[in-house]
Amino acid sequence: MITGELKNKIDSLWDIFAAGGLVNPLDVIEQITYLMFIRDLDDSDNLRAKESAMLGLPYKSIFAGEVAVGERKVDGSQLKWSVFRDFPAGKMYATMQEWVFPFIKSLDGKKDSAYSKYMDDAIFKLPTPLLLSKVVDALDEIYALMAKEEDKDVRGDTYEYLLNKIAQSGLNGQFRTPRHIIKMMVEMMSPKPDDIICDPACGTSGFLVTAGEYLKENHREEIFFNKQKKDHYMNHMFFGYDMDRTMLRIGAMNMMTHGVESPFIEYRDSLSDQNSDKDKYSLILANPPFKGSLDYDTVSADLLKVCKTKKTELLFLALFLRMLRIGGRCACIVPDGVLFGSSTAHKAIRKEIIEGNRLEAVISMPSGVFKPYAGVSTAILIFTKTGHGGTDKVWFYDMGADGFSLDDKRSPVNENDIPDIIARFHNLAGETERERTEKSFFVPKDEIIGNDYDLSINKYKKTEYVPIEYPSTAEIMADLHELEMEITKGLAELEEML
């Protein structure tokens, strides 16, 4: 996590936007995303030119000579960040608006701009030349500070800090799953270098980024010293879908700033026929939206066959089962109602996961985890697609604390079950003897079936009542008499003093 001078610079950049009239946090991050992309385009072009020169290979800069922007031609060098940043504010603004933005939108499809497809409907919203000039200077200062921290992933942390502004602002907080919850889920699933990972409701790509960081930390040599595995990591491992184009751009940039060159981040309604993915992914990590009901007409027919419902939280579970390949794993967040809902659809999806596949774990989380944006109680389901059953017993954990207070402030506290959850999950062999009165325990499949596939932990957890022994009536009366005598004695002493 970034601290000190860099954090202050980012806060100052945010204040510059606010003073300039841009206060919507999504708009601010989107505009910063565009400008970072434009600056990175210049840096990557210079780097490739240097590498080609060192290797004696030919290289043509995307800024070389005259560049076509629409039906017009312009000197390509003027589109480079390192050049136009020194223009007077008025000329810089005109260059950005009339040339640079149309240029990055026309790059789509060229190998030199893996991210240009996220910019094709970009809108330049900075209202004045003065604001652009201040933002460009502030970004240059931020990049200069990041360059001093080459040994750290300060680039990714910087962007992550920007994304936190969405949550802190109180707007669109539903896009942000708490980072420590994401990290816990990723560590429980332990992604492997050959995984194909998907989040069908990716938002800012938090799950994909964290999975990528986990692989860097735990499998660095295996991935980055192997040409094929590195290519898989950079170009074929990460898939994310969302229906908000702003989120797609921010999510794509988030992946890029964490070192993934070409993730497949795409506009897609995951629950519709638009999403044809089947038996494709080895790992799904998700916190799908619980936005209520959809029309049957908008939902893919094969999902309705699994559970006929309009509820998105149930349809997404059916979708995960379809998208996973055999042996593929899923860790997803669901509202508590999924665990014990009594409708036919609720029971159908739970039955499919338990009897048709292998349900491994249910981690019950306290209701304050998503505050201040939502107070709903949630749980994490972990299951493996087998297509032919395999559930023998299910591991339950009753999370009481996540390291933060469970009120709207979410202040850091000492109580934190997350390290214990991860440790116990990776040693399930040591969980078999635990009593139902403990934080975690196993429940056999037959017992769950006997309870209509109910997965709420309170159905199985036993509360241990400790008997309290009170003194007898005679002892209480004797104590009262003794107290009365002491009071009488005290009063007599007071009378003598008067």
C-alpha cells in the first residue's frame, strides 16, 4: 500500500479535478485512466524502439512521420505525451481534444495498442485548458515518484488507491468488494500457472488483479522464466465481463498497471445468450450483483433449465457451473438468502451444487463486511464442478471478524478470523474432529439433504450453554443481614460524630 509523498500527490490530483468541476469519482478515474494510457503509449513506444535498436531489429514508431486522424494528417510527434506536455495550456488542450483522443480511438486492432479497444468510445471531459495543464503536471510528478520505487509494484498500488476513492466517495460503492475479502478468497483457491480464470461480473477487475498478484508472488520463476507460461499469463489466462463500459475501461487499466499485457475484458451480459461460454474455465472468482429480478426473456435458456428463476444470485450460480470445465473450481460471494431460501429455484440450485457436483465449503460472513454500502449478510461458497456429484461432507466456518469494525466506519480492529480461515481451509484433514460448538466443523451430506439442502450455518452450529450456579436463598439472606448490620454500625458511628 502506498504511503507518504505519493499518496499526498494522488490526493492533490483528486483535489485538482474537484476544483475544476469534475466531482463524480467514476468520471475522475476514467479521465485519469485515459491520460495514463496516453502517457504509457509514449513510454512503451520509446522502450520498444530502444529494445529494437539494441537487438538490431527494425522498428517503426506509431508516432513516426505523418499520422492519419480521421481524414486529416498530423505530425505524429505532436501526439507524444513528452512533446505536447510542454505546449502552452491552450495549444495542449486543442491538441488533446482534436488530435490525441481521436488518435487513440483509431488505434484499435493494431498490435501496438492492446488496450486501444477499451478507448474506442472514450470521451474527453476535462472542461478547461488550465485543468488539463494542472492534471498533466500532477501526473508527471506521480510517475516520477513511482519511478523511484522500481522494486515494488507501486504502479498497481497507485491505481488501487485511486479505485478506493470510488468506495470512499460513497458513490457506486457496490462495485468494490473489500480487497481483504478478495485476497482471502484468492489465497483459499491458490491459483496455478496453468489456470484459466474468469470473473463474469468483473467491475474493476479486483479478483483478476489479486489472482495475478498471487501468481507473481508464488509462481514467479515458473511463469516468467517459461516462454509459454508467460504468454499464457499475459494473453490467455484472465477473462472478465461487465455491462458497464466505464468499469471495463477502469478494470482493463487496473490489469495493465499490474503487469498483465492483454487480458480479455469485454462488454457482455453474462446471463444472456450473448455469453456462450461453456466448460471453459478452471477457476471462477466472483461477487455477482444481487440486483433482484430479471425478465425471463433476457436470460439464457440453459440457465433457466437448472433453476427457473428471475433472481440474479441464483442464475449466476447456474452460470458458474456451466462456464467451468470439469474439475474447475469456484469461489463466489452470495447473499444469505441463497443458503436457506425455500423456493423451488433456491432448492434446485443448492441440490445441483451438492448432488451434481462437489460443494467443499461455506464461509458465513458477518453482515457488516459490505458496510457502509450494504448491511446484507453474505457467505462464500466454494465448489468444484464434477458433473457427477462428489460431495461427501461440507466444511462450515462462522466468521465473526474480518479485521475491521462492523459499523459504517469500518475502522481497523485486532479481531480477525481471515488468517485462521485460510489456515484451516488448507488443512481440512485436521478439521474432522471439531465439535459443532467451534468456529468451524464438517457436516455430512446426508444431514444437509435431510434439511432440504439448507446451508445456513445456524442450522448445524450448536451453542454451548455454560450452567451458572447461583448461591442458595439462605446464603443470599445471610449476606443481606450482614450488609444491614454493617450499614447500622456505620450510621451509629456517624451519630456519635455529630
